[in-house]
Amino acid sequence: MNSTRRRFLGATLTAATATTRVLAGEAAPKAPASERVRVGVIGAGGRARSLNNTFAANPFAEVVAIADLDPARWHPTLEEVTRKQGRRPRITKDFRYLIDDPKIDAIVVGTPDHWHAIPTILACLAGKDVYVEKPDAHNIVEGRRMIAAMRKHRRIVQMGSQHRSTEKLQSAAAFVRSGALGRCLVAKAWESSRQGSIGFPPDGNPPPGVDYDMWLGPAPKRPFNPNRFHGRWRWFLDYGTGDLGNDGVHRLDMAITLLEAACQRQGEGPLGYPRTISASGGKWYFNDMQEFPDTLQVTYRFGDKAPKLLTYEMRIWAPYRMDGETEGAAIYGDQGYLVIGNGGWRAYGPGGRLLKEVRGDSHERLHVQNFLECIKTRKRPNCDLETIGHRASVLCHAGNISARLGGRTLVLDEQTETFIGDDEANALRGRPEWRKPWVLPEV
């Protein structure tokens, strides 16, 4: 065997061993530099901090740069990343340096929702692949522009609904496909976990060193308020998508996965998009600055020839679980039902008899590994933006729009993602304007 062949086999075996250790959640030595994806991460706190750590711990990735507008968030993330990968990334306030760097292969977007679309589109235009947190964008128009960019430039874009890559969800879907639940027509998703009031703090000054105008980006100019900043931005229409887009997108996508498995088992066509969406609820519990409902039920009806019903329930004031899960999804058949949460799933038959139980976590390590593998193979990732991630996001946006319009039933045109005969609803598909200079990039 010649030396070149020996080196190839050695590298292959090393990579296979490293992959096995990643899947087991263990730390692994870095792969050779030629096999590593060079990553730039936008964000250093919150979800972005976790993503920085997960990419840094993966043997097939190296975090070479981080961008975050708040210097107070730099140090802990830099120290963690350096410890995990053995090399210190550079850091900047301006994400555009990461987009422009020809040595960076992929961009990770761990920002607030209103900053998902622009970096993703710019990264695609620059020939980089993207891992973007959920939901895909702040609104439907932005999500469609992101898809246009990834299509035109043939990019891999993975949305951060990490449940798609877990053995937990995949085994649950396989159980539904086995027919053990019988004929399935209905699914449910929910949030039932107590959250606190955010109160009415006064406006003030942004933290030292923060470019607040850039943090606002395409959103309207507003005075700085601590509720409109780290962590709590998601409760405001300018920046977030409420808890429906924050956590509900996971639960809805889990329910969709199970409904799709049922469609396959029953020989029906693809599930597709819902035909109608209607929401009921409002801000009924908390007296604070939140602009999204704290109490909500959304009904999605799919299909005409083989109808399916999906409901979403949100009670973010409830100090108890629903079907044993604070946040979860379920599918119901005529022979049994299945409940899935963050820690696994359980299936029940007639009389409540336990049919099967599978445990598993919801960590993003497998989702990150899938993204890195797809960068090399150019196959669609497990939560491909175009075919999976955007649809789940549209369900959240549509539910929020229906709620804002007093519970009006919306009829969705699947091809254009517009609401048939409803100008008022269509006006809420995007922003009235994207504040200059942060306009939505043309593709």
C-alpha cells in the first residue's frame, strides 16, 4: 500500500472515530485543517453562546471569528470557545467583516429574529453556507427572500430546529409510520410553562460600547429600553415573533413531522401548507410591556382530499404540564396516540396502555454535525430552510397575523404565501419599511 493510500485511510478512520464521539456527545480532537469548516458566528450571548460552544467542540469545525454588538458578552464566550478548540477566534462588533472574509466557509446566525434575514442573504450572496436560528426570519417576506438567495447561489442553509436531527424525533416518526397508532387525523402542539411579567421599566441609555442604532437595524427607531434588548426583545413586534415563533416553532415542526409520517403510512400526498389558519386569544394574563399574546390557540387545517387538523396551544402563565410535558407535541390515531417532549416520547394504546417509550435529549450537537456534513456533500440538511424550516416559520407568522386581526380566519395560497382576498393580512407579511441603511438585500 503506497503512502498516499495509507494517509487517506488514516484520515478516513480518524474522521469516522471523531464523528462517533460527536454523536455520543463526547469531546473529540480536531480533524486535520483541510477537513474543518471555518465558521463565523454572529452573536455571543443567549442561543449564540451555545452555538459557539457546539461548533467549537466539533472536530470538523473551527470558530475563527465572532461578531457581537455588546462587548460585555465577548469574554465568557471567547474563553469557552478557546478552551474547546485550542485556538482563540477574533472578535468584532460588525458582522459584515465575517461576511466579507474569503477564508470563512459558513456563517452561523444566532441573533434576535429581526437580524436573521439580512446576514443570511448577504452570506448566500458571498458564497457562504448558513446555519440560522429559528424562526427563519422576522416575517414571511424576509423568509422568502432568504430562500431566493439560497436557491440562486446554491447554498446549504440549515434552520436551527435541532429536534429534526435527534434520534428521538426520528424514532417517533418511524413509530407512526409503522401503523401502530392506526389512522391519524389530528395533531397538537403546546407551550404550558410559567413565565414572568416583564413589567414597565423606564427608557434609558444603552450599555456602554453598544451600537444601539445598529442593534435596531431594519426595525423602527425607538428609545432604548431594557425590555427591548437582550432576552426580552422577542416580546415586541419590531424584533420578535412572540412565544409562538420562539418555542412554538419547535413544537409545530415536531407535530408536522409526525403528521407527515402518518401521511406516508396512509398513502396520502405530502402534507404541504395549511389551507386555513385561525387564532383565538390575546394578552389576557400579564399586565406588562409584552405585545404578543400570553394566551393563544391556533387551528391549522391541511388538505382537502385527506384533511388533517393541527392545533397549537399557548399558556405561558400555567405552572403545570400538559400530557406530562411543559412544551410538546402529540399525534392522535384511532388505535393510539403519541406524545413527544424535550426528553423523549411515549406512545399509548387503547385504555391508556403504554406501547413504547424512548428517551433522548434535544441538544443541537447532532444538528450542527448534520450541517457540517451537508456542507461537504451538498445534500439538503435535516432542517433545510426551503423545504422544512420556512414552512414551520410561516405557520408561526400566520398564527400571529390571525391573532393581531382579532382571530380572523386566513386562507393561505401555498404558492405565493399570501392570504387570499385579505389586504390587511397581506400587509402584515413584511414590514411597512426596512429602515435605511438596513434594507432587505435584492437577490
